[in-house]
Amino acid sequence: MAARQTVMFLVAVLLSLSGLIHSFQPLFSFDGNSTTHRDITRRAVLRKTAEVCRDIAASEGRDFSLTIDDSLSTEQVQRACSSTGTSTSLLSTVVFQTSIANMYFSNAKVDVVFALSEEHHFDDETFQGGRDVITAGVSGVKASVKLENFVAGRWTLGRVCHTLQDFYSHSNWVELGNTAPFSTLIQPDQPLENLAGLNTPTCRNCTGGNCENNLLPDLLQQGLLTSGYFNVFSSEKPAGKCSHGGSFDQTSRQDPVGGISKDDVGSSHGSLHHKAADLAVNATMELLEDIRLAVGDKNFLRLVGLSQSSVLCFVIDTTGSMSDDIAEAKRVSFSIIDSLRGTQQEPSAYILVPFNDPEFGPVTMTTNADVFKDSINKLTASGGGDIPELCLSGLQLALTAAPPSSEIFVFTDAPAKDAYLKSTITAIIESTKSVVTFMLTDVLASRRRRRNPQGLAPRTLSQTDTQLYRDLARASGGQAIEVTKSELTLATSVIEDSSASAVVTVFQQVRNPGTPDNFTFTVDGSLRNLTAYITGASSLTFTLTSSTGVSQSSSQSSGPLGTFTTVGNLRRLSLNIDNQTGSWEISVNSNNPYSVKVTGQSSVNFIYNLVEAHEGAHGDFSLKEGRPLSGGNTSLLVSVTGSDKVKLTGVTLFDSSGPTEVNGSLQALGSGNFLVTFKEVPAGDFVLRIRGEDSSSTSRSNPGSFQRQASTQIKTSSISVISQANNTNIEPGSTISVPFTVATTTNGVVNDSATGVFTVRANNDRSYTSTSPNTVTIVADSGGKANGTVTLTAPPSAASGTDVTLTIEAENAADINYAVLRFSVVAKVTDITRPVCQVVSLSTSCPSSASLCASSQWKFIANLTDGINGTGIDSVTVRQGNGTLNTSTLAGEGGVNVTVATYSASCCSQNVELATVDKVGNVGKCVGQARDSTTAALTTATTAAVNTAGHTVSLSHCLWISVVVSLLWK
């Protein structure tokens, strides 16, 4: 325990030092000329995604006109990948950009969590350890995708990419003259060769600070691979070995002095920085291609988040009184499915979580609309002894299963039995930025639940019960819609509204307690189908005024500015905004709590993430978990989507229920990205609003003004909760320990003289066995910090690829903060050998004249095996070729199952490449080629050593094939 806490302390100290990061810079290049991990990851993902879409288009006979290079934007790739997309169609890239951001933030976090791990950075010549990190991570990604846990897959993929990319910056691969990636790093069945031995000198002293020629000539001539040694505490290293270099690498001060890193243009070998970065991009693409072959094109595109639409996610109470609600959930979901099926707006996935008491779940998550329909059709309303149900437990499952920024709809007429999960749900909402809307039926007007003559409380929601749901809705930017069961059909129009494409939030405010107020918002030229929602008591009135001065009051259900309907506590206004861009106003008159929300459809939107600065000359940023600290500085990375001609003019944090506003300072980073810094953010609950100008929506001389608002609240806290797990993968049946540190802060800085007791709660969404202290205590002379440890145990039955979200909360009498950690259950993979291809025959030579190709066919037959100890062939697909593939399975020698692949094609298509995937995701290739009748030949590519015991082809047969092929080549 003490050793673990010491390591955490050292990492925290090291991260506060300038220049510690010894890799490509994680997120930003402040010299303006270096390439970062973020750049490398983004370029590779965009290029590989474009290639996948190009191949899909070719297979479907569609045009694909996008030039694939490093200049690609998310908008260009998504539009090109859209089979019906045009330059004028509505396009939302929020899901795609959020997914890529998850990957590069996870990539950057390796420098925080694994700062001292040589294998995660390929330091100290740890090539085997570095490859183990990569191959274990890739296995985890494939396992996650197999179970459709794409969010967990992205986080794991980002971490793997960091280690892979660091190889090209930290080793001498570039200096050896290599222009292609070192493929062996993603092929665990291939030997690591030509490594410099421990006693092999690799470097000489740099001369006068010039390190361009410090690698020994013998090393380069022999083609031996080395990497630099790095240590921030000790200068010791093996004799004659290269160092990484840099001001904090103590080994670079010992002979041979200097370093070989190519982290940025100012590094020891900075002149090769861009070559190393380009190789890192290509290597990342090679890794992505391996994952693509293993999981298939459709799942690969889901992994990278290529979708214009969000998920359709329902959490439904299934107790006895919910028959009408379940029927309405079926009706509205079926309506959405049937109207959007086959279009670009079809939901990217469907998620269903039922709950009652004592059960909740399981989660149904599918891309198949008919599977979702079948699941919701099977829901029945039954039981319901005591009134409260496990609503928040069901919601927790949905929040962690759905992608970030999803909209989740909860149907219930009962209070939450698990209200103790409120802070956990709030933490996950803030972490995922998902929006939760509650469809509440039969809410009592009074705060007391009336009892029937038998003394039993009816199944209705009191005002106190409902307030919990209102609070969660407000935290997420959703709504608590309160209606009778007979009115529910009218209220579910908000679900259909949210299922439209490219929905953006223009404005949202809450008044609690209620007070009359005037609200203004800007309507820009890119907005379509503007809708306003006002929730509040029946006595509430309002007036809407357009930018041209035209008004319409709540007494007019239809008028010059639109139409509105009232159901329960909801007023839905469908606005007419034609030729009325500019500043609009909604005046609300009510002394009861109410909310105002304005949404529309537009390609122009934004995503944001809280980031944490690392101070110093080479300071960068990493993703910040938990709440920002009260009174301290807060930094955000804001990325505007949908237009490359956007200029932000203001970013504001404002208290959604009060007058407090904090304006941020903006630093443009290019490509629609902005670093926004807020100084001395006070305590409170804030929401983020951006304002800007978009020159693409009007003339250059008169750019159009726009505003957008984030849905999720940003709450500040004076408590700091820091937790970093040493491993994010858990083997089934194993237990991991997760240390955490709690501190009290003043003006954003740890108060080292503070003392106090904090209540600790640790919850996970899988109900895995977990232990944690009930409290931690900051004692005098402890530096203002208290440490604790949470354990988490994955059951032996947990399937490889299962994801689990752990939330650690610390609370005192007036405040709370949290850390959210994501883990993947990954079974240890012992099968690292790729499937083997053994060609059996090639029949029919093709005519030499191309004009005669259509009249002839050729056939290719191969036996595919995974060896005696392999996990077995899982799939065989055609990666190249326009023919027909058939497979069959038979028993071979030694009990090995053999998959016989038979491929036939027209002689107009004379090449075939088959991808063979085993059950743990190892990918083998099999290549065949038919040529004209005079030079007909066959080539094969096997991806692993051939074990003759695993073949069904006899030795004489193999020799016969060899002779035939040899003669044909001659």
C-alpha cells in the first residue's frame, strides 16, 4: 500500500515539472511546427476511415471522389462516406469528432498514467515489452468490438497508438533508413530480430550539443535496432548506450552524452522529427487495418464513430402500472425506426434497459432495428409490490453503454428506490455529457402521496420524488416531462424531435426558484426546424418576439411565429424562422420553477473537453476527469464542427440559474480548434455557451453570427479526487487495486494545511465485487491529502471484451467530487499465431486477350487452418476480388479443423485476397492470381510458419502443386 501511494506521489510530482513528457507532444504543438500524438492519431483515423469507405463504395459500384491524404477533415471524410451526402445536405460530425477525440485523449493520458513505464514508450531498449503492450492492447480492442463495446474499444485503441507511435520517435528505426513501418510490432508471432544486445555500444558523445551523428557507424552498418535510455532520477545506464535526451533525462548527462529522440523539431534528432511522425501515421494506419480485417468494415466504422445519427436509448420501468407507458414507448420507437430505416438519419444503434424491483437490465444494445423491436415487444408490465423501483440502476447501465453525448429517455411512474446513486449518476452524466429526459406519468400536484381507504399509497410520484428526476435532467440538459398516462402520446414528440439529424442546442436556461425573466438567443442562417420547449406550472405564460419585432403570446396556439402545443408541464413551440435571422426573445412570466430550451438542426455545432495544463517550457495538456476546482483556472479544448470558416468571438461559462458569467480567453489552434482558458472560476453550476461568426452562411463582408450551448452542466468543487489505475485491463477472475487521493483546495490549489473527513463511495455499473473505505481522513502534517484504495474483482465468468465503469466519489458536508475510470475485461490470449493458408489448386487459365475475359472463369481453392492449439477459424472474407466465395469445414489430420475456401471469378478479375480471422482476432491473408494461358501462375502468402501436422493436403499433393507452379512460371 505504502509503495503504491509513493509511486502515485512521484508521478504527481513529475507531472508538475516542465519538460517531463518524453514523447511526441500529446495534444498541442506550441512551437507551431511539430507533430503531436493528436495529429498523428487524427490523420491515421481519417485516412483509414476514408480508405474503408472507398472500398465499400467500390464494392457497391458507387463513385468515391475524395483524395486521401493528411489534409483530410472530419467533414470531408464523413460527407464522402455518406452514400447520399451532397455539399448542401445537413451533416453532423459531432459523433465522429467525439470518437476521434476519445482516442487522442486516451493516447495523451499514457504520458500521465504510465509516465515512468519504459515499455509504454519503448525506452531503454524494451522492444519485447513495448510489443507486448501493443499486442495485448490490440487483443483488448478486438474483444471489445466483438461485444459491441465501442467506447471501451476507443479508449484502449488510443493507449495502444501512443506506444506504437513512440517507437518511431524513440528508436533509431528512422536513422536506419527505413521508410516503411516495423510491422513486427503488431505481429506477435514474428521474431524481433537485429536488436542491439545489452553489451553492444550504440552511441558516442554529441559534439557541442549537435547530436546528428551520435549513433555509432557499426550500429547503422549492421542494421541493429536500439532506443534511448531515460530516467529522471538517476544518470546510470549501460555502458555505451544512447540516451533519450532532454533537460529531465539524467542519463543524457552521462557518457555518451546527448540523445536520439525525435519528439519535436527541437529534440536531439529533431531534424528527423517529421519523418518519424509520418512513419508513425503509416504504422497507426497499419494497426487500424489489422483491426479492420479482424472486426469487419461495418464494426470498424462503428469503432471510429462514423455516424451522423445518435443512438435511440430507452430505460423503461416494467412494473404493473406501466402497461400504457410501455405501449407508448413501443409506438414511438417503432415510428422512428420505420420512418428512418435505410436513411442517413437512422439511429446508429438501439439500446434498451428495463428495470423494476428487485431487478434491472440486462442491456440490449444492437444495430439491428428488428432485434430492438423484438426486445421491446417482449417487455411486459407485471408485479410491483412496494412502490419505489431501481430506476437509477437501470439508468447507470444505459449511461455507460451508450456513446458519449447520447440522449437517453427514461419512462417511469415511480420514485427511485436507489436514490443513493444520485451523485454517481450525476458524475457519469458529467463525464459522458449525455442528456437524460424523464417521461414521468401521474405526478401528484401536492408533495404528499395520498393514501387509499385501505391505507396503501397509490403508485404515483410525489413532488419530492419528482425533484430527484428534475435535478438529474437539469444536470444533463434534459427535461423532466410530467404528464398523465393519457397525455403521454402527445409528449413523446420530443423523442421524435431528438431523433432528427444534426440537432443542436441553441439556448437553455433554468429558473429555480422561478422569477419572471427575458431570454435572448441568436438565430443563424444554418438553422432549420427551430423548436422551443418551456416546462413549468400551468400558470406560466410567455411571449415570443422575433428578430424583426413580430410577437406572439402564449394565448395564441398558432400565430405569425409558429405553433405550440401544451401537454402536462410541457409547452412545445415549432417556430417559423424563415428570413428572420438575428436576435430573438422569449419573455416568461412565472414565480414557479421553469426551464427554457431552444433546439434546431444545423451542421454547425461544437464539442468540448476539460483539459489540465502541465506547466513549464514544454507544457502540454491532458484530459481532466472530475469537476474543475472552485476559484482556480479552468481550460477547455473546444472544437467547432460543420464549417471550416468559423471564427469564435466569445466563450462563456454562465450560471444557468443566476447572473454569474465568466468569459474565457481564446487561443486558435487551427482546423476549428480553440484552447479556452477561464480564470478564477467561482463556485457554482455553469453551462458553456459559444458565440461566433460563420462566413460560410452569408457574405464575406457580413458574416453570420451564431450561438450554441452545451447541454451538460459544469460544476466546480473545492475537493480534488485523483485516481490513476496502473492497468486498465482486468483478467476474468482477477482483482485490481485502484489507489486514489483526496485533497481540499483553495482557489484551485491544494490546501496543504487543511484537515477533514470525507465520505467515500465507489460504484461500478456491472455490480462486480468491490471494496473501498467508507471514509478517508486528512490529518495534520499530511500535506492536505488523504489516500485510499478501491479494489475491483471481475468474476471468472466475465466475457472478454466486457467494459466496466468505476466511479469513486469523495464528499464532505458541503461539496463532492469524483473520478470516473473505465476498464475492460480481457482474457489472456495464448493464441498469437495467425491462421495459415495452404493453396490446394488453381483451375482454368485465363485467355491472354482482355476482350475475351468475360467468357472465362477461374477457380482458386485453399485450405485454411488455425493449428492444433489455435482458437479456430472465425471468418473468411474477400478483401480483393469480384468473385464468389464459398466455405466448408472438414476434419484434417491430427484433429485440426480445416476451412476449405473455394473462390471463383471471371477472368476479368484475376486477383483475390482472402482475410482469415481466428476467434481471438489474429488475421491471416491468402492471395491468389490468375494469369493468361501462357504465363498462368499462382502466388500464395502465408502469414505464419506452416506446421505440416495441421495440413490436410498430402506431401505428394503439395509437391505436385509446387511442380505445376514452377513449370507455369517457367
